[in-house]
Amino acid sequence: MEEQIDPHKEVIDRMTDLSMLRLFETYLEGCPQLVLQLYTFLEHGQANFSQYAAIMVSCCAISWSTVDYQVALRKSLPDKNLLNGYCPKFTYLFYKLFTLLSWMLSVVLLLFLNVKIALFLLLFLWFLGILWAFKKQTQFCASISMEFLYRVVVGFILTFTFFNIKGQNTKCPMFCYYIVRVLATVGILVVFWISPVSIFNSDYFMSISITVALTLVLGIIFLIVYYGTFHPNRNEETKPDEIDGKAAQRDCRMKYFLME
């Protein structure tokens, strides 16, 4: 006798998979676009309202894609508490938004200093992200080739934000991730102060440095507040900490999108 399929659960699963695909699309398209927008903005030093709006819309769209997937993911996992309420969602959004903006500004500053070094850093971080995905032995897709593609995309996302790739407890990996992020950001600012770019005067660069540092600090604060106060599983220490990914399933739902 065939196992009866719950239509409601199947719809939720499909919506979760679509949310993940939107997340991938947003990061793959939005992050390079945001870097270009910030580069143009900093190069000219002046911008009109539409340029400011475009940058903020890009940042919010990228950050909101993680919130959307977080909400959809928890709906699809019966053993996980839902992410309900405006405060948890907006706290999570601001955590992603500020940490992303700080890192993007840091990358753009490095591009002004030396394009080759900036590209090498991004490619190196991407490579480390891919290695991490392989180390965790993700089993998200139905075929080896699609699983390899999944790990490559996850590695790209890890270049810009933390992403739980296997639904396991992430306290230690996330702590290490943001320690590296803080050190990299501080290192870029120090190098930029030692070897300033001629197109930036000291006052202009001071304001940029303050913005980078302030957004990073705010992002870390919202991160601590979210996981300390609003995380749905904050009182369930023994359960895996689902953040941005999910545990591997025997019958992978993603195959319906990647294999058809």
C-alpha cells in the first residue's frame, strides 16, 4: 500500500524549496550588484536619493531572503518551533543587514586599494566555504553533480554571510565565522589607513571607517539579541540549531526542482 501524501505538507515543502532557490538567486545576483553599486557610490563621493534607495533596497532584499527562508524552513520541519512575531523577524533581518553591509563596504574598500588582492580574498573565502560544505558531507540533492553545485553555491553564500548547511548546532562554527569576519574587517581598515587611496580625503575615509565599524557592531549586537532572546529553540539546548539550512533527509525534496 502506498504511503498517503499529505497535500498540505507537500505544498509547504515545495514553498520551502522555492524559498531556498530564491535565496540562492538573490545572493548570486544581488551580492555582485551591491558591490558594484557601493563601488560607484564611494568612487564619486556623492549620490542622489535614487542611488541611496537602490543600495538600501539591494541590502534589504538580500537580507530578507534569509528571513523568508528561515520562516519557510521552520514551517516545513514539524519538530521545529515556528519563527513568529515581528520582533524576532526584524531582529534577524537587522543582524543580516548590518553584517552584510559592513562586509560589503570592507570588500569595496579593498577593491579601491588593490583589485587583485580583493578578488583573491573573495575567491579564497569562497574556496573555504566549499571545503566546509564538503567537510560537512551535505546530502541535499538526489545526484552527485547537483550536490556539488549545491555546495558551490553554499560556499558563495558563506563568503558574505553565515549559512547553516546541515541543520546542526552552529554555536562554535558561527563564533569562529564572525571572529574571522571581525579580524578581516579590522585588517582591511588598518591596511587602508596605512596605504590610503588618493581619491579619498581623510574626513571622507573617516566617515566610511566609522560606518563599517558601526554596522558591524550593530550586526553583532542584533545577532546576540536574536539568539539570546528571540530564537525559537533558545530553551531547547539539546536540539540541533536550525538557522539557515536543514538536516539531510532520506527523500530529498530538492530533487523535484533540480532534477526535473
